[in-house]
Amino acid sequence: MVPSGNYLPSLFIYSAPVSAAGGRSIVLLLLAVVACAGVIWIAFLLWEGSAVARSSDAVGRLLALNEQSKERLRALPPLTIRRTQEFGTKRSYDSADLLALLRQVLLEDEKAIEQEINRRLIPLQSYAVYDREFVALMSFSVGRSSHRRIRPDRFVHIERKIAERRRLPVPVAQADVSFIARYTSPRGRNSYARRLPLSFDQLRYQLNEARRARAELGTVAAARKRERGLMTASMRLSILVRDGSRCQICGISAEHGATLHIDHIHPVSLGGRTEPSNLQTLCDSCNLAKGARVLPR
Ligand SMILES: [Zn+2]
């Protein structure tokens, strides 16, 4: 009667109100069943979780451990150091070694900074103790208790999950260090700033480096002082006699009006020792010429 193009749509239109209503209610029914099952399932999981938590020896012990440890494991607020260094000229600003300046700043306050660093490391050390206790607790107490309505393997599985969730987090030592170098041109036309931020670990590292460098400088300075102290009057005399009171470079002698010096062949500043094999007699001008060559300044 009608082209097939119209046939299907008309069938669809006529049957739609009936079967769509039936289909919708079936879908709704199924959805309701699934939703109910879901709700029951979630309620069951919640019941199961709290049943395990209540009857688990391991969870009970962990909660007690957490309670007695949590204060010690609390991370302190970040160690805050802020310093701004103003530079008078663009040139000094450009050539400034920010890291060296920062190390200087750290050394000025080293006792206080070290104290603050150590305070922030204590929770981490306490955590090592807590962690050992946690592991021991897991291996000795998990599976020791049970619940008459829950399968033992399921009980242990849930016990472990609860314990992992309740395990206290590792405390993080933090620092908020910001070292800023700044230069503002006359009349404030241009402003430049360089910033050097440091994390807690970087701060620790830089403080240690600053101390190491200072200690090294101390030993070098002490060695120089010691070597210079060894240069006694009798040592001078013995070298002069050995060298025949002549400059060992140009050969001029005191009789010709030269002022003679006892020179360290390998300079003390570079680790040279005060001993006859490292000493020589030099005249003023040879000594000056050598000094300029060895220590270019
Ligand atoms: Zn000479």
C-alpha cells in the first residue's frame, strides 16, 4: 500500500508507545535491582571493614602505636630564611657569586641554622623507629585474630589494607630559603634581581659545603703560619752560608750592595716546606721578579 520507505517508520510510530513503556519499566526495574545490589554491596563492605577493624589485633595495636607516635612524627613548619643583598653597581651585581654569598650568610648564622635543621630531622629519625615497629607489627600480629562471619584469608587481606591506609606518612623536612641579589639603577630606572631558592636538602648541603671550605681555608692558613714560623735566624744564616751569600739566580753578593733574601723555591702558599732543599738565597730584584712570576696577581 505504501512504499517501504514509509512502512517501517509507521510501524515504529504505532508500536512505540506500547513497547517503549514496557521497555522503560523493565530498564527501570533492572536499574533499581542493580542499585539495590550496589547499596547492599557497599553496606556489606563497610560492615566487613569495620568488623575487621574492630576485631583485628593488628589494627588495634597499630592505632595505639599511631597514637603514641604521631606527635614525634609531626613535621615542623618549613625552615625559612630570606635574605636580600642590594648591590651598589650593576657591575658588582653582575659579577656577584650568589652561591658564595649565600654560604657566607649561612655561616654567619650557622649555629641557629644547624639547630633548626636538626630539629627538622628528628621526626625523620623517629619515623625510622616507627617504621620498624610497623613492619614488626604487620609480621607478628596480622592473621592473629579473626571474625566468625569472615573467611580468614579475606580477613587478613582486609587487615593489611586497613593497616596500610592507617600507616602514618613519612614526615617531610622542608625549607623555604630564598636568597635574592638586587640592583636598582640610579633614579630607579632599571631594576634587576636574581634569586637562589634552596630546598631543605640543598640547604643542608650548602651549609656543609660552606663549613668544609672554611675548614680547608683554616688548615691552609695554619700550614702557612707553621712553615713561616720555621724560618728562624739560624735557618737563614745556614742557607746564606750554604749559598756563599750570593743570589742563586744572578750571582750578585751582599758585598756588591745587594739585599739578600731567603726564598722558598716552591712557595709556602702553594704547600712549599721550610727546609734547606726548598730554600735559596735571592737578591731583591730576582726575588721580586720570581714572586711576580709564581704568584700572578
Ligand atoms: Zn739576583
